[in-house]
Amino acid sequence: MAPWLDIDPHGRVVPAEDDTRRALADRAGRFALLPAVADLLVARRVPAIGGAAGRPRLLLAGDLAGFPIADFLAFVHQTRLGGLLTVATGEVERSVAFADGEVRAARSTAPGERLGAIAARLGFAGDAAIAAAAAGAPPIGRALVGDGALSENDLWKCLREQATAIFHAILLGSDGLFWMLDDDPAGHPAHPLAVSTQSLLMDGIRRIDELRLFRARIPGAGAFLRRREARRPVALRPDEQALLDLVDGHRTVGDLAAAAHLSEFDATKILYHLAEAGLVEAIAGPSAGPADPAARAEELARGFDDLLRLAAAAVPPAALPPLLEAVREHLADPAVPYAPLLRRLAPDAAGGIDVATLLGNAAALERAGPGSGAPHLVADALRELLFFYLFLAGERIDREADEALGTAIRRRLERLEALADP
């Protein structure tokens, strides 16, 4: 850990610990303070006396707003430089370790760029498995592999995606500080990689150019989106349709990316094409629930479908097939509550249901008995089904994971319950 010092309001330098005092004593002399941004202190000794320094040594430091970081990354690659580059923007620090000019590891304090979050976003591990792995002693990636939540191949994909996300976030940064040491003071990375810096640079620069275009319709990760009716029929790819199905006026771009297990860039790109087709638009804040009963029933069905999938994802992979089989038997039982609404339904491989079939059943029941209230019927039936999922999941996960799942479900269930009322 680097030595710390304080500068008091009178300009006095106060060593925070003995290591700092010794480091300053080794540099006794007169120093000229060089102009730098407020968060960076740079000085040089006058006259210079030279001398060797131990490792790690500072190779370069500066103001991100005044230095093209992409050019420096290209320089690292071309000169086959090794070391640890850290970029601090606000309260977030991102670091990339290089060896022979290629990326070997990356880490970040941003919650969405940590390895557990990446594994969850890609759909490789559930929240319960990630929480259990994070509580253990080994690095989280190895812990997930050891617990059987990840394969070695999945771990590689997660690490590759993490390094890509962190590298591209550094490229997109426009202010803050950066510095590079000729060694990683934290030692060898827990999960060493070998990723081409040149490929990351080319892909990152392409993404920067594309994001400038996307921002015209999708302002950023915090933007809320709502659906629109297209003026003409639009043929959508499966990934476009899947993301469109998640747009409800209450989710941000970041929420949609997480729910679809996509990176923020990939989600933004798809949403931009949907906006160009007239199917979605950005709004200033979360929209009120739709007044039309059919629209509310659809939003309820899709929201509960997300919760069913969340409950299924909390179960270890080996225990998922028996859970899905129990759900199939439950849905096929004509004696269960709301059986007419659940007719012809079966869980898919991720625990979800066919929303279109459910809504078709709801519409048929509404026609047969007008006034029954499709939103209430859908909410009541899927609430019962969700409780059955939670019962099955609770028998297959530990108490801590069960409580975490219940908390996550309750937060999202409250908003869905409100949609059932006209």
C-alpha cells in the first residue's frame, strides 16, 4: 500500500504514518511544485541528485482530460511495456495489468464491472452462488469453479468480458487521473489472462464512434425507455425481440442490459435500432403503469415471468431439472388454482413461461365472463405460481440464499402488485 500524507489548511505536509516519514526523509531537499490538477501532487527536486529507486516505480501520471489515453494504450502495446495502469474517475478506480504490451488482468471498483456481476449478467451464476463465493477465502472466480457454479470455460468468458468492459470504460473516460507503475504492487493476478491490447483498442475506438450515434436516441445507462407502436410491421431478430419484451417504462437502459444478460454497449446498440424502428423511445423518468387493462395484464405477465426466472436461476444447475419437472406437473394439474388460465403452459429451460399463451388464455376467459378483470386474474394466478417456485427453490438452496432470493423477489413484487389495480 502506498504511503499516505496529509496537507493541512496551512499548507503543512503531515506524514500519516512512519512509512511515509521514512519515504520523505529519503527525499530530503528542496522541491519545485509542478502545475497539476487539484487531485494530483507532482514535484521535482532542485537541484536533482539522481539515484536508483526500488520497484514498483511510477512511469507516468497525469490528467486524463489533457492526455489521449487511447494513444498511451497504443504506446504500451507497441513498446511491449509491462506494468499496472490505473485510471481514477470520481470514486471509481479501474486498473489493467500489462505484460509484454498485452492485457493480463483487469479489476475495477465499479459494482457492475466486478467478476461476480459479470458472471450474473452473462447468466453463468445466480446471486446466491456469487454471494457464497464472495464470502469465501479463494478468489471469487476460482470459488465459483470449485463450487460447480462455473466451468473453466465459463470463467474464461467472464474474465474476458470483464477485461473488455474495464478496458472500454477507461477509453470512454474524459476526466480524472491516471498513473502507471512498472509493476503490480498487489502481486500476480488471481486470474491471469492473455488478451490482445490491439484488438481491445480497435474494438473500443469503434464503440466510441458508434456510441456518439446511439446517444442521439439512447442518452445513457440511466435513461428510462417505453414502448411505442410502430407505424409499419417490423421484423425483429430474436435478441431484439427479447430486449423489446423487457421494455416497460420502468426500467433504465442499465436495468434492461442486466435483465437480458447483455453488456451496456450491446444493449444500447440493440435499443438504438429499436428506437430507429419506432418501437421504443427515451423518457425523462419512469412512466406510470398503462391504463389499458390488456396492456397492464401483459406488463404483469412479463414482470412475473422475470421473477419466475429469477427464482429458477437461484437453484444450483444440478437441482434445476427436478424443479422444472415439478412445475410441469403443477401446471398440468386441472385441480390447481387458476388452472384455466395456466392451460397449455410449461416452463422453459430457464424457468420462464410462454407469456403469449398465458395472455391468450386470459383474453379467452375475459370474453367468456366479461368483468372478471384480466390484470387481477393474471396477478393472482402468477403470484400463486411464483410462491410455488419459491417453495421448490427453498428446498434446494441454503437458508442464506433463500433469504436473499426472498428479499430480491419482494422488492420487485411490490411494483407488480400495484399494476393489478385499475
